[in-house]
Amino acid sequence: MSITSTALVLRGPREIVLEERPCDDPGPGEVIVAPQVVGICGSDLHLYREGRIGDSILERPLVLGHEAAARVAAVGAGVTELKEGDRVIVEPGLACDRCAWCRSGRYNLCPHVRFMGVPPTDGLMASRVRVPARWVHHLPDELSDAEGAMIEPLAVGLQAAHEAGVAPGQTVVVLGAGPIGLMILQAARIRGAGPLIAIDLADRPLEMARRLGADFTVNPREASPVDLVQEITGGTGADIVIEAVGAAATIRQAFDLVRRGGVITLVGIASEPTIPLSTNRIVRGGLQVRSSFRYAHQHPIALRLAAARRVDLLAPITHRFAAAQAPEGFQFVDQHKDTVIKGILTFADGREGG
Amino acid sequence: MSITSTALVLRGPREIVLEERPCDDPGPGEVIVAPQVVGICGSDLHLYREGRIGDSILERPLVLGHEAAARVAAVGAGVTELKEGDRVIVEPGLACDRCAWCRSGRYNLCPHVRFMGVPPTDGLMASRVRVPARWVHHLPDELSDAEGAMIEPLAVGLQAAHEAGVAPGQTVVVLGAGPIGLMILQAARIRGAGPLIAIDLADRPLEMARRLGADFTVNPREASPVDLVQEITGGTGADIVIEAVGAAATIRQAFDLVRRGGVITLVGIASEPTIPLSTNRIVRGGLQVRSSFRYAHQHPIALRLAAARRVDLLAPITHRFAAAQAPEGFQFVDQHKDTVIKGILTFADGREGG
Amino acid sequence: MSITSTALVLRGPREIVLEERPCDDPGPGEVIVAPQVVGICGSDLHLYREGRIGDSILERPLVLGHEAAARVAAVGAGVTELKEGDRVIVEPGLACDRCAWCRSGRYNLCPHVRFMGVPPTDGLMASRVRVPARWVHHLPDELSDAEGAMIEPLAVGLQAAHEAGVAPGQTVVVLGAGPIGLMILQAARIRGAGPLIAIDLADRPLEMARRLGADFTVNPREASPVDLVQEITGGTGADIVIEAVGAAATIRQAFDLVRRGGVITLVGIASEPTIPLSTNRIVRGGLQVRSSFRYAHQHPIALRLAAARRVDLLAPITHRFAAAQAPEGFQFVDQHKDTVIKGILTFADGREGG
Amino acid sequence: MSITSTALVLRGPREIVLEERPCDDPGPGEVIVAPQVVGICGSDLHLYREGRIGDSILERPLVLGHEAAARVAAVGAGVTELKEGDRVIVEPGLACDRCAWCRSGRYNLCPHVRFMGVPPTDGLMASRVRVPARWVHHLPDELSDAEGAMIEPLAVGLQAAHEAGVAPGQTVVVLGAGPIGLMILQAARIRGAGPLIAIDLADRPLEMARRLGADFTVNPREASPVDLVQEITGGTGADIVIEAVGAAATIRQAFDLVRRGGVITLVGIASEPTIPLSTNRIVRGGLQVRSSFRYAHQHPIALRLAAARRVDLLAPITHRFAAAQAPEGFQFVDQHKDTVIKGILTFADGREGG
């Protein structure tokens, strides 16, 4: 027996439709969730535009979405910590819990992970979705559904600041002030960093960065980020540079911004397969180039920090679309990169907050 | 007043002579040392061949050498821990002791360091050299002068294994089995790593690597390092890869050898200004690319481990030259890369050991 | 040649006087500072009451004080980064800069340190004090002298949170809400911790703790801290407990408050020579008992965070005394433990701020 | 359906018998193992003597044993990595794999763990035992069954050296040279530590410690450990002290042996509920008191190091008993503390090695 779910299905590049799909009953340890608000992520747009992301290729129609606040609609056998009606968020990386990475606590690197909304695993932009209860977290009353949908990007930001080892009083540069860059910025601030410098080619994100705690912002079209950072640091360079764009130019620039002995952390996925880098600068500069991929153990922390109002999750949301207009929403967001910072889809009875 | 010193002076590419030079009396906190054995390092040869190394350019005649066992010949005012006749080694990186890097314990990154034997600072291939007592370490009776001269490369190896975070039971690949690679290998073994895999294009170094503890060796001309490591690790890849060559091919190969979530540590100085690398492999693989530059606080540890016979410092020494034949020695080493692993210069009364 | 300085001198338990003392000209690398505001610390009061603190015994009259904002009054030879009139703070632990601890960056553990205001080293409660320029930091314009005097206790708090490894979203308990406890609390909050729980036997400090960011406070005379923490953490216990009292009861209680695998960090100096502790609880609970002693490298961070208004340094200051009334001030603070949180002494022309 | 197993059952203090017990068929994910060699651990003896250990009380007859090399006798559904006849060892701490500790990689702290051979969970001293396949590791051909039985104590030693953060060239003191102390000693040596100092009240273990790598040994009945360590370290103290006795005297002595800023790691379970310790020594000495409880992720490392002959697992085995004489064996070991270092029980067809 099963119910039906209205799902937002990507059939091919820029070919996206609402579709009725069956949703099976929850098995043991599973729940059915009814998403209320689902964020449109850069990787959703990437898939929308190109039908692929990295090595993951759209080979059959796929339900998009991995940033969701939801309500529990049904619970399977053995699920005791969730009940129908609970307000929740879903952690979309369904790791195997058995490999060496999972067992050592680094489940973001699980080679067997099924990541919702990335081929071939269907995502959360649907009215009903079956998920393992193990990856569902309670959404505190203090937080709206829109905020709940932003917990996933905040988790990305927290992981990046954690991997970078951000500490109080450090000078941190964030390259890119899109939704992920803004979350990294706030995560760095939460860890006591400062001064914080945000760099972006567009002014609207920089304005938002200042609102969310950047002490300095710079648009490389108008001024030199390297000069600014040299000035701020008395010629030393930044303690930490976090790259959240994925462009060859920003990745290379990270090496010009960081101080001797500093840490560069890569978050952005590059479109170019290789980028020429100076390994001698790494060796002679005593640098570390780290990476931050998705997150592990960050959702409960993100929820706690959000509920305590240590972070502003609503400010980056510039556009909202009803689920019924989701296809048009994707089209709009795709065509208005300069004005949209973050778009979200709101389902039926979502408590949006804000 | 001053005495004279017979010094090995590099005047230009491949133009090297023995020269009498004045050696000033030791000032306060200084000592005069009489080097007994000085190793010929790859960077000495690089300078010899090209008259430059990295950004350091030979602009005036330079005394080479930074790997020395010596005797104390005279002590300046205020020097209490050393006396005439003491057997010592010299740590050649004269850091400033005042900058942020020095004061936080990372003196290998001191921007004000004067590194002996690298332009514009004269080195240790001379019969008498004035050095600050602060950088002179006692050489234990258990160790010969030849072993003393190898403490500096061992310190490089220990730093690399430290920066890489080598731990017991880890699979560690060392790319390059020259003198530095062999020290890294031994340092990794000292930290309990295993299996250890050494990779080199020449067979003699690989033979030496096996003798010094490599569990597996591979010459890429004969077999695929990637296949070997995949087989050893059951398809997972190495926990740690340490690059001690500096070639584009080996640096790129490091990324094919390391496991998801593993650590690459760069030690080799590359001749190419940039090397195309896949940043996506760093991000999606959860990798860290670290570096190891020179050493900080490693000489006392190196001396302790050597005195306890935890390491074999003499095995890599394949050629010895009397100081009087130093120019011919450089020429020989330069022309016999395939047979020479490590050459040393022995001065007057050196106790060579072995 | 020398000028005179009006100094607050402790001659014996509760015997404190203002005295004219000569102040020598600054030697090379030294400066003369004119303190403007000097905080009265718990350790000053301890010395005042008992004529000793720990192993440090008052054997001759001593100038107290180690928390000072000052102006530079004269500079010695070779001092280039400071000039007359500069607003500064003084880091009072004059470490040797040469021992293994100093050279590895842990100068707070220097066995040769001369700590100003602790026997036998005179302190900063004087109109003129000669200090090494190396330990003098610029006070930013944004900060008042009163705030400057609080940088030292903030550095203690930052070190404690650093040693404890406080991270975002962690439940942190601070035992003791006196001036140091309040700084630890703020430091933990700066690192993103929460919920934060403050425990104290007096209500005024707890009120202050709530104002400075404690999410929960508890007075053990009124409710059980263990019950509260169990409730907040769902029975797990706190991730980190920082002890800033030094009483046997609170030290023992730390073990009842911390979770399995958690970290206890001891800051408070105990009056009892030994305290019975359950080592089995440490072993079976997988605990770490760390310590935080003074600070290393924290003053620049403290100044930066204070200037960025990430911390409130003025709130804890409940009482101010002019230097001329310093003896009465000490008496007052000594006799009004319940109402005084922090008292400061203001010299001549201090810019108090607030 | 079930087969029978001959089990060594503890019925009460010093009341131990061989008993036939049913052994159920393996369920899904389970295997039946036939232990070949099982070590007699200090905790087995503690239970034997007192009928309790820590909070774990013998409330019903219990099969002892948690150090076992075995053969796989049958496999349950879904077990693919093991087959009948495989030589294996069993990791005896059956952690839940679901709690926060398990999921962060610290499964040794799992509050839901069932530890085999500790009440109320039956152990491995039996001819047939049902265990989850997840906790069974392959025993390499290079290792005998007797060595296999010693992998568990080696894992304890490796965990202790890991928790203590032992690094090359560090001075490490191990208090206690019983089977666990000897494994810690070897683990410290594997990580490059030295000099290594072993302390014990009996001479036979000290002799064994020297054989296994201790550079110095001292019996406190004959000489002062503190004097020895002061002499070895030039008055500084040991970098790391690992306590593997659990006596008040040795725990207190750890604080006299460690250097300023050093690390004490507690492994021994104390018989006294509390021990008076100087917390001021912790604070003023900048000490860390860590703990090491059982192990996490150490068995594969232990197997690898043992197979590579980096450790001597047979030397500590001084006595062997056939399973049929197990009750007499326990009695003998209990009564000959001075001559027995480690006793093992050999079942049927064990390949003992050595």
C-alpha cells in the first residue's frame, strides 16, 4: 500500500515538472515526512542547468532537493524518537553507518552514501518522502520552517569553519558571499574570528555579508583583495582563507591572501578539472590546504546555534515560491543570479517565519 | 683579531674553489666551530648547478654547506653550555627568535631566518665558522661525526612525518628515495607506520629503502605504484603520502595514491612554478595537502633517536671526499646521480665512524 | 638618574601603604609606563590577606598589581614600536624567552618567569613602572583605560576556553562567577558554546553572568547544579566543565557535571593542598582533566575581541577607587566580598570609559 | 537447535568450574567461534578473587575471558567476510554502534556496551561462543593463537599511548610492568618514544620490561624513581607518565615524575574510591591528566604491528594451562603473583606458536 506524493522532477537539463509519484509506507526504522519548506541550492541549479554535477549524472528523472524542513506524516516500526506531526529537518546524506569512515565519525566521507537530490537518489522537493529516522532531527519551536530549511547550508558553513580550525581573533577571508559563503562567514564569526573579510564579484551578496558580520568586504572589480588584506593584517596575510566559489581565479587568489603558516580551506566545487597551483608556495609558506565536504555531526549544533539566535538564517532568503510554481521558480532563480541570493519553495502548510 | 678559515666557496654555477677567508673572533653568545664532516645536500648541488635555489640567488661568492658535525674551537662571552673541544652539530637555520612564528614555536617559518649555506648567508663547508651558540647542539659520544652530519637531514625527515601526523599502523607512501626520502621513511617507521612503500625511478635508492625499512618498493618504470598501493590497501589507498621529489608527475601521483580523507604532505621543492592539480579531488576526497619546510625543535629528537640506534644514518652515505678534494667531490657527485646516494666531505681530524 | 614613583606597597598581611619609590631610567629595550587604571585581582586580595599566595611568600615590601592600562612615559634605547604618550597595556608575566617552554610557544609555563605583583617581583600599582617593551601592547582607541585594565583577566578567560577546547554548540559549565569566571564565560560564548551554565554561591555574580551570556545560572544553596545540567543535557552531562573557584566542593562537583568523554579544566587555585578525587571516574568516564595557567599569546586576541565589542569588560567593574585612596579601597573590597565583583584603582589622568 | 559448549564458569569468589552449556545457532550477522587460546587478564583475576570489578557485580554464574584467538565454527545469515575455519580474534567490547560515542568514533565509551567476560555478559573462556561478526577480526597467518590472544592487551597499550599522545624522542615513564604495562611500554616504543622508564615493585616484570625495550627500570624498594627520572631528564621530569597500576602511591607519584606542561595518563583501575591529589600542581604545572579506557579502532593496528614483528607478544606469557585444567590454572596464577607475568588457557587444537 502506498500514498501519492507530488514531486518536483528533473527530467533533463532545464526540463522540470511536478509529478504524482507513489510513496511507499515507511519500513522499520523509517518515517514519511511532509516537507514544508525546501531550499533551492546552488547544486540543484547546477543539476537543473547541466543535468549533472561532478561525477553524478542524471540518468533517469530525479526528484531534487536536500534542504528541507518537514513534518512527520507517518512512522515505521521501531521508530520511537519521532511521532506523527513532529516538526523536523532531514539530514540528506544517508551514510552507511558501517564503513571505516562512518565508524570513525567522518561519515561525510562515506563512499556508500546516498545523498538525497543527487543522482541517483531522489530528493526532498515532494509532498511526501520516505527517509530513515536516523537522519531526521527535531526542529525546535523557536525556529520557523524557512529557518529549518537553512540548517543544511549552515551545517556546511559550520563544517568548513571547523575543518579550517577557525579560532578567536583570527583574520578570516571568505571567498564568495553566496548562500554557502554567508553561512561560512557566520560560522567563522560564531567561533570568535575577526576581522572577517568577504570577497565577491556582486554587490548584493557583499551588502548581505556586511549585515551578517563581515568587518570588511571587497569586490575585486573595484579594489584589490590582496591589498586590502595586506593593509588589515599589517602585511602578514590572513590566518585562514576559505574558498566557497570554485573558480580558478579565487582558488589561486587564496594563496595570495593567506599568511605564512596559514590555512586555506577549499569548499567550492570547481568547474575546471585541474587548476595550476604553486606547490612551492605551499612548501615554502608552510601552508596547509584543507577541504570541507558536506558535514558530519553538524546538524544538532546548527539547530542549537540557530535556536539561540547566534546566526541569521532568514536574511539570505530573498525569494520564495509556492511549490505549485516550483518549475517557474527554478527558471526565475536561474535567470536572476544577480538579485537572488537564496530562493526557497514553500509547501502546503509551511510555517515560514521571518 | 681573527684567524683564517679554509672555505669551500661557490663563485658561480659549477665554479667552486677552496679559499682562505678570515674568521672573526666569537662575539658574545657566539662560538667558533671547526666542522669535521659536512654533508653535500641536494640543495647544495642545486646551487652548484644553477647558482640559485628558489628565490635565493647567488649574488656574491658563497660558502656552501648546512649539514655539519663539528668541534668547538672557541667560545665567546656569556656562552656557558659549550666549551672548546666539545663535539657538536650546528642547526643551520638561524631564526630571529622574536617574530610571531618564532615565539609560537614554528621557527622554521621565521621570515627573518638566515639559513647557512643559502644566499646570502655563508655556510659550514669551512675549517672555521662563527655561529650563535643558541643553534649549536652537543653530539653524543655514541655518534660519529659522519652520523652527526646526517642529523640535519634526519630532522627534515622527522619534521615531515610530524607534519603528516604519521601514526602506528598507517600505510605511508614516500615518493622519492633520495637522502631526504630515506630519512622520511625512517621517521615514518619510528612513528610506528606500516606498511611503508617507497617509490623512486632509480633502483639503488629503492634497495636502500628496503634496507632501511620499506615494506614495499616500486619503480614506476617497471610497475604501477597506484596498482601496488591499491593492492596493499584493499582498494582504499594510502593513509598518508609524502612527496619528496618535487616533480609534477610525483606531486600529481600523490593524489592517486592517497585514500579518501587522507593526508598528502609536500616536502620536495618543485622546479615548475605551477602544477595543475584537481581541487575537486581535494574537496570531494576530504583530503588535506600539508607541507613540511625544514624543521623546528627536531634536532634534539634526532640526536636522541640516532644515539638510541632507532635509525641508520650511515647506510645512505655512499661517497666520502676529503675537504682538500671538495671541488672534485662536487663534480663527481654532480656527474654520478645514479650511483651516489649521499656524499660527505671530511675535514682534518674527523671521527667518521661507520 | 631616576624619577620617583608613588607605589602601593604591601608590607605585610593587611598592611598596605602608598610610598614614594625611585624609578630608574629605562634601559635598552625597556620603557617607563604610567599606569592609569589597575584592577584589583583576587590574587592581590589573597596576598593582602595572607602575605602569600601558593609558594610565593611576601619576604619584603611588594608593589601589588598586574592588570594595568597605562601610558608610555619614556622609552629606552632600541625601542621602536612604542613612543611617549602611547596608550598601552602591560602583560605582567615577564617570561625568559629562552627556555624550552618559551621557545615552544607555551611561555605561560616558563619556570624563570617574573610575574609582576607576585613576590618577589614588584607590580603595576604605581605611578611609574619600568617594564620590558616586549611585554607592552598598544591599547586601541576604541577601548577605555578601564577596559584596558580588564584585558588581563580576559586573557585568563580566553586561555581557559582555549585549553578546554571549547567549540560551537557545546554545553559548558563554569564553576564560579567572579571576575575570572565571568571572563571564562564570555570566552566560551565567543567560541560559540551554548548552552552556558554559570554556578556560584552568590546571587549578584549570577545576575552578572546572565547579563554576560549565561543561558542558565544556579546557586547551589537553592538548587542542584547536577540536576539542572542533567535536565539541560537530557541526562548526558556537560561537554566541558571549567572550574574557576578552587574549592574542594566545586572541584569535586566538576566530576558530577561532566559527560562521559568530557573535559574538565581547572583554573582556580585551591587553598587545600590535596583534594580526594575519584581516579576511576576519570578512567572509566574517559575524562580529561586539563589545566589553564595564566595565558600565552592571548593579549592581542583579547584586545581585538574587546575592540570589536565581542565582550563586555566594563559590566563586572562594580567599584572604582582613586589611587590616593588605594589602601582604603583594598580594605573596602576585602570587607565587601558579596557586593564587589571587580574593583579598580584609577590613577591621575585615566580615561575610564564606560 | 543448539550445540553445547564447555565453559569456564565463575560461580562466586574463587569458585570456578567447567560446565557444559548450550550454545545457540548464530543469528543473522553472528558467528560461532571456537576459542583456541584465551588469556587470563588481571580483571579476570580480580573477578575471581572478589566476585566484582568496579561497579560490575557477579550476580549470576559468569563465563570469564575477553582475550581470545579462535576459529570460526559457524556463520549466520548475511555474514560474508568470515567463513568456517577462519582464524580470528574477538574484540570483546560489543558496543551499540548507535550512540553519540559510537558514531563519533569513541566506541570505547559507549554507555550501552556489553563487555564479554564482565558481568552480566558471558565471556570467551568456552569451547563455543556466539558473537556478532562485526567484532571479529581475521588473525594473520604470521601470528600464532597465543599471539592472537595477546592482541587485546596490545590494543589496550596502543590506546594508552595514543591517548597520551606519545611522540618520537619523548621521555615516557610507565608505572607498572605487568602485562598491560608491558604492552604500553611497547606501544610507546612503537611511537618512537625514548628514553623509556619502567617502574614496578617486582623484579621479574622489570627484567621483562628491559627485554621489551625499557631503557631504564627502577624498583622503588631499591631506588627512588623520582631521582632517576630527574637525573635522566636533567631535572625537567618526564614528558609523559602512564599509570598502569591503580594504586594510590603510584598515581600520586605520577605527579612527581612528570615535567611542567606534561601529560599523565591514567589506565589502572584503583581499588580506592578516591585518592588525594594536588589540583594546584595540575594548575600551576600546566598538566593534563588524561585517561585511557579499553580501546577503539586499535585491533586492526595491533594485528598489523604484531604481524610486522614490531612487538613481542609471546615474551610476557610465562604460564600456559590446558582448558581442562583451567580451574587449577586460575588458582595457580592467583597464588603466584610474583612469578606469573601472563598466563593463558589453551583449548583443544590451538596453534600456540612461540
